[in-house]
Amino acid sequence: MKYKGRFGDYGGFYVPEVLIPALEELEEAFFHYHHDEQFVNELEQLSKHYAGRPSPLYFAQRFSEHVGFRVYLKREDLLHGGAHKVNNTLGQGLLAKYMGKTKLIAETGAGQHGLATAMIGALFGMETKIFMGVTDIERQSVNVHKMKLCGAEVVGVEGGTGTLKDAINDALRYWTAHVTDTFYLFGSAAGPHPYPTIVKHFQSCIGAEARQQCLDQIGRLPDMVVACVGGGSNAIGIFSGFYDDKDVRLIGVEAGGRSVAGGKHAATLVAGRVGILHGAKSYLLQDKEGQVYDTESVSAGLDYAAVGPEHCMLKDTGRAEYFAAEDEEVLDAFELLTRSEGILPALESSHALAYVMQQKGKLDSDTIAVVNLSGRGDKDVSIVEKHRPIEQ
Amino acid sequence: MKTYKQVFSELDRAALIPFFVVGDPDFDTSLEIIKGAIDAGADILELGIPFSDPIADGPTIQKADIRAIKSGMNVARALEFIKQIKNYKDIPIGLLMYYNLIYQYGTGKFFEDFHKAGVNSVLVADLSIDDGDEIIGSAASAGLDTVFMVTPNTAPDRIKLIVSKTTGFIYTVSVLGVTGSRDNLSGTIEDLIGDLKKLTSVPVCVGFGISKPEHAAAVARAGADGVIIGSKIVGLIEKNLNNKTEMIVEISAFLTQVMDAISR
């Protein structure tokens, strides 16, 4: 490998020897093409006309009135596929095409990355396999069906709790046996180098746009930028636009699950300890000995025991702050945004909204918070219905 | 303590190296199985301490890891387990590990404690030669040999680097993929063994997918110094979970067949 892929001491590429050539090939291709004029132009056209970029920055007035300060939503939920995931799958899918790969594989939790990969598989005519835990298949059946409609094969993964961690395990195993013709389209800013760097690159459009939109629409930068963190791709994407703006607080919100105190959660940065999983050194939810915990969250997309290495560094340096929102608060946030604005947020993104609601009464009324509304909540309607049935 | 060097120099055939997950299906049965394997002629043992997320392993060994963890196996008990094997016979032992368990224990202390218990080497499945420096120094000061993997897609320059940092044996992976029984051996493995033998005097052992006596015989004929068999015998544990006597008999019988095949 040309680079170490480290963020402080975090990251790296802790993988079996058999995967090294594939990661080397990917690293070389990424650094070759990511500033290549033809590649950049093609991606820009697709981002605009296929995915629907730029996404709006929307002032959520009624939601703001409820919390008592000004909340703007970066509307990634309006992109094709219903989430920010398409930014990355278009970028990596195009990279796969330029590399001459004909097959795509991907892991998915909520199904958003799986769907975004299946869409790109259809767009580029590539054979696509999506690895998804059996628990997630059950709780995200709509997305599973959409992936199949796009022509992808959905491979159910039974190991562990049948969630994202297990899907990544099996995708890595499959890749090990098919490295020569298969491109692993990793969905989060986590995993082995060069994925955290690649995913951040393709998601950084969120932050660049949001910063400019703040200046154009509000006339100043926000006081805080808030995003949910599972592996951390939407958060790193929006944070990256504000790194140098030291007065802008960067806030990541993890899945508090049923209870952070009770141990039933996926709040890795809040409650984890440094370890090694899925090719990277990062904070990790694990027992004393190093066995990785099964995590729990109402949102499949944040239900992950590790976290992107750059977030670990941002936590240690204090540049970003990380908190957790528990399931009940998240459902409250889902309901409030839907009722006050007519926007159904994904349960993942609802974590960021829940943090904002926690700040009610604590911040001045002229405070400006930008929330990355990373995905829409259509896929979560049946889960919300189960937790909060509507009385007739 | 018997060394790899002693074993390889004493043998005029390939070494028989069975792999087990310690504590599969439980502490006592696992110990009996391994004693049986030693009696059947195992020259070296390759042992795994179970991990929750074994990404280099196929379904057979994943299930073994789960059985072992459920039965209460952990790093501290693995130390005790290895001491009991060494009390039975002074046989060289290589550990096959995932990095997080070592990292949490403390790398230096892990190597020291397990060397004291009777381990000769520690291969970390998810640590490549690029990060070899994280373990090589402390392995050497603990008195351990190093073992690294070479796979069919490892580039020639990289093979040279790996070979130069290996003191125990080269763990040569016979296929692109994870562990697991396979009907046929990869066609390129014999060439890879030949290439490695030209490059180094460090012993070359072959594993992943070797599931029949004739596979073992073929890699031995191609010049391998050792044959590592994992999933096939771990599968025999799974198959006979309700009959422990039969389990031990079948594993020993299979290893005896392999021994015959590589001794011819």
C-alpha cells in the first residue's frame, strides 16, 4: 500500500493477506481517478442529473419554534434512493467501472446502502450482490424488495445477531474468494484503508454545499452541525466542510438504543474502548477480553459495534463531540419533525434531531443548527407503527 | 520445549498439523480430541482461540468459535488448556489468532504468557506484513517464532519481504478464500510451493481447503514441509456433537489416513 490510512493511531488495514492486493489496487485506482478530469466530470453530471444534487438547505421554521432556536435541514433525504448513500455508491460505482470491474458486492444495515448500490448496479449494468443480516432483512423488507427489483441478489446473513456487523463479515469473506473480478462497494467511512478516505471523499459534497448554502442563505456559518453516526459516512461528509471553521461545533449522535446505561445500544464513541474490527483500529463495543458485543438500536443503519477511524480521531482531539440518543427520544424526534414539517426523517437521521430536541431551552434563540437529514423515513414507517401505534 | 526446527529436521516426510478451536465443543472434550490427534501422529498443533468475528474463516470454523465461546472458553482458560496439552506431550503449538484478542490482552504480555504456557508461534490472521512491526519485536523478545501467510495472489516482492520476516514457517494458503473443506485443490498451489521453496529455507506449510488424504499427499509431493488441516476435522466435531466417543474415533481415524498418505 502507498499510504498507511491512519487518522492519528486509528484506521489502518488490518485484513488477511489475501485481501491486500485488492486494497492496493483500489487505493491506486482511487488516487489515480479522483482528480482525473473525465472521472470528475462524469461523476458531477451523474450527481446532478441522476442523484439530484445539490440538495437543498431548508429552514425548518415550525420545528425551530418548538426547540427555541433556528434549525436548518440539509436535505439529503431528497436524493435519489432517499438517502446520502447514493453520493458514495455513484463515486465508487464509477471507480469500479473505470477499473474494469463487472461485479459489485456491498453490505447493508438499513438497506439504504444496499439499495443505493443496487441502483448503481442497474445503472452500470453490473452484477450486484448485497449482504444483509437476517434481522435487518426482516425489519427493512421494503428496501429488500427494492434491491431485488433493481436486479440485485440479496444474500441473507445468519451469523451473530443478523445485523450490519455480520453482513460486513460475510461480505469480506465473499470478497476474499472473489477478489479478482469483484469490487467491494463499502458503505461507510469505516473498514480498512482506503475505504474511510474514499467514502469521505465522495460524501464531502454534503459539507461543501452546506457551508456555501449557509453563507448564501443565512449570511453566516452555523453554530453547530449535527449528524447521526453509525459507521459515520454522512457525518464525516458534512463535518468535512466545516473542519477549518473552529467556531462551528461538530456534533455526532450515536444510537443509544434502549439504554446506554443498561448496555443495550450502539454508542461506540460514547461508551466503547479502542480495538480492531473489520480492518480498522477504532473505538469498539466489546467485552473485557475483546469479543465484540451484539449491538441494539431501533435504527438498523446505526446498529454497528465499530465506527469510522476519523471520528475516533476527531473525538480524541475534541474537534467533534459525540453524544447518544436513545430509542424513545428518537421516536419522539421522528414524530415531531413529521408533525411540524411534513417531513418523515429516517430513524438514523432522527438521532441527530433528537439531540437538537435535547437542547431545547439550553441555547439562545439566534443559535443556528444545521442538521444533516441523511435519509427519509419511508422505510421506517412500519417500525414506527409498531412502537407508536396510531389510535383510531 | 520442542521447536519447529527440531520437528522439521527430524522428519523425512511432511509434518501433520491439525487445527482446532480450543474449547470446541467444550474444554474437556476438546482436550480429549487433541490428545487423540497427538496419538494419531500430529507433529505440530495449530490452535485458535475463539473470536466473535472470524473474517478469515468459513462457516465450519465460525460455528466452532461460537460453540467454544458458549462453552466458556476465553483467553485465560486457553492458557490453562495449552498447559494441559503440554503436560500430555511436548508438541510444538502455533496459535492462529484475530488481532483484537491479543491487543486487548496487551500484545507483549500475551506473547510472554503464551510462550510460557508452551506456544511456539502466533499467527495473526488479520495483521499483514505491512504492520508486522506491531508484533515482530515483542514476539521475538518473548521467544516466539513468527509465522505469516502467503496467498496465491501475493506479489513476488511481497513474498520476499514476508519470507525475510518469518522464522517459524510460511503459512501458505492454498486457495483464494476463507477456510473450509473443498472437493478439489487449487491448480496453482504446487507452483506456489515450488516458488517458495526456491526462495527460502524456512519451512513451507500449506493450509485452507485440504480435506482429503490425497490433497495432503499432493501438497507433500509438491514439496510442502507441513500440511495443515482444519475445517475437515472441525466438521467431524460438528457432525458428532451427540456422540463424543465417535467424534474422537473419527478424527483420529482421519488423521491416521492422512498420515499414511503423506508417509508413502
